[in-house]
Amino acid sequence: MTNRGFTASRENKEKARELCQSLKSMNPTMEPLYPYYTEKEKSDNYNTNKNNNKNNNNNDDELPSLAGKWTLVYTDAPDITTLDNGGPLPAAKLGRIGQECDPPLVKNVIEWVKPDWASRLPFLPGAGVGDDNARVLQKVCTEASASPSDPLRANLKVVGLDLVGSSGGISTSTSESTSTSTITNISNVLGGGPAKFFEDNPLELRGPLKTPFGSFEVLYLDEDMRIIKTYQGYLAVNQRQLPGEEWF
């Protein structure tokens, strides 16, 4: 096991790259980025897309595409494999990593959870305040575009950042006395921390400019799995989230 590539040895990485290259030659989806075409391109290439897709079952609505929610299972990208060293939030532990593809957006999602040692503190879960499932989702938001002339490549522009929290059930009863409510609110801040704060105050930053954020190539995509290669040459293997099993 390589812990999503975080602990992969050089030999592990070489073997993973060989496997990905082999799967590339068996890619069943010729138009994985079809949802990211312009409306005119979609219209002009509708029949071509249908005929070129090896997985076509005469039902265009069921053709595999990048659109959907994905969970990372392997990568060799150092900007990801070094995240275990700590994130942007103090005393945070890295959770799951994923990607939400909702045209025209592609959001890179990182889950930050409460570190194991925090549950042993007297004002955190175990003392009746907060929840071990508290978390913050950090989403780097990009806008993607693709073209039938280069159907396996997506070009990205960064558009903003989202921070969304889930405190895991921390709440304040409206029937509490003023003094009790004040104490509870203080406990919520301590117990919930960033998770409680961003649950009550979700952050969505959008700037006036969209700056280039590189590109990626789809090497393989079917109904359940995808492999992409970034413009720097790094690999990412993701599994599609099934309905009812989404974590973001």
C-alpha cells in the first residue's frame, strides 16, 4: 500500500506509471471532456462524439465524461503528497482529497479534519462539546475549457477559493439562559474551531481576473475510474463517487 502515493517508493511510482501508460492504450472514452466544450462545439460535434465513443450504447446521456465527483486514490504530484506535512489551518489533519467537476468548473477539494490528539483535550469531544467528525473543506476553484480539436486536454484558469465547514452537530439551544448560552457559545468556538466558524460563515472568494492554472490530459476514463496527467507530467488516479456515498 502507498497511502494514495504519499509513501510510494521510487519503484512503486515507476510501476504505477507503467500501469497508467498501459491503460492509456485501452482508454474507452474518446470525448471525456465533452461537457466542457462550448455550446456551439457541442452542437457541431454531437454526432461525431456519439460515433467516436467506444462505449456508446446508443444512449448519449449515459456516455462517460469527466463530469461528477471523484476521490483521489493515487498521485505522484508533490504538491499533493506533501500535504500531510500540514495545511493552511492550524492543528489540522489531512482527510480525503477529491475533485468536483461541474462544467464549467473544476474544484480541487481537500478535507481537513480534527487531529487525533485534539480529542483528548478537555474542551473538545469527550467532554461533551463538538464532534470528531468536524471538518473544513478547502476548494480551489478553476474554470476548465476543452475543444474537439484536442479532446483529451483541459485548460484551466483559477477563479477563486471556497472554504466550507461542518462542525458535526455543535449547536446552541434557544431555550438556554443568557449565561448558559454565552458559555455554550464559547465552548462551540473552542470545540468547533475553524469547522464551526466556516459552517456559520462559508467563504467564497472570487476575483475579477481569471489566471492560467495549467492543464491536464485525460489518459483513461470509464464509468468508475479516471487517470489524468498534469502539464508537469504528474499522474492522478481517481475513483468516481457513487450516489449516496458522496463525501462533499
